[in-house]
Amino acid sequence: MASPSFANSFAQGNVSLQSWASGVSQFEQVAAPLASELLATLEQEHTREVVTLYEEQVQLREELRRVVDLMEQEVLPRERQLHNMFEQLNAAFHSSAENMRRQHEASKRTK
């Protein structure tokens, strides 16, 4: 790679175009394999990351399916059962409260 003094010499006209082109050619010779290596490394990293993300997505979907199955088979039936129990308790409470009110009114009349 050309040094800063080489660039200054070229800018002042002290270096010929051939020597400048020679420096560029050397740079290209050194940079080309490095660029290929960098590109290959980036491609491998990208592929690894895409595969990792895909596998994570598959795992998350499986977990969601498992949770949905659990909700449908375990949680929702239990919630329905609890809901029915609360409705029955509420009806029993209202019935007993109504009976107590009637008995209280009847006891007031007999006094």
C-alpha cells in the first residue's frame, strides 16, 4: 500500500504515473484475495445466522403449539367448570338470600 509520503510526492509531480500505477497494481494484488476471503467469511456468517434464526423460529412454533394444546385440553375445560360452579354458587346465594328475606318479613308480620 502506498505511504502518505508517496501520495504527497505524486501530488507534487515527483512520481511518475507508471510508479503510481505499479502501486495500485500491487494494492489490487494484495486486496483481491483478502476481499474474496472477507466475502466468503461474511457469507458463512450470514448462512449460520439464517439457519440459527430458522431453527429458533421452528422451536418457537413448536412451543406455541404445545401451549395451545395445553390451553385447549387443560386450562379451558377447568375454566368452564369453574365458571359453572360460580354460576351455581351465585344462584344458590340469591336463592338463600331471597329465602332469608321472606323469612325475615314473615317473622316481622308475626310479631
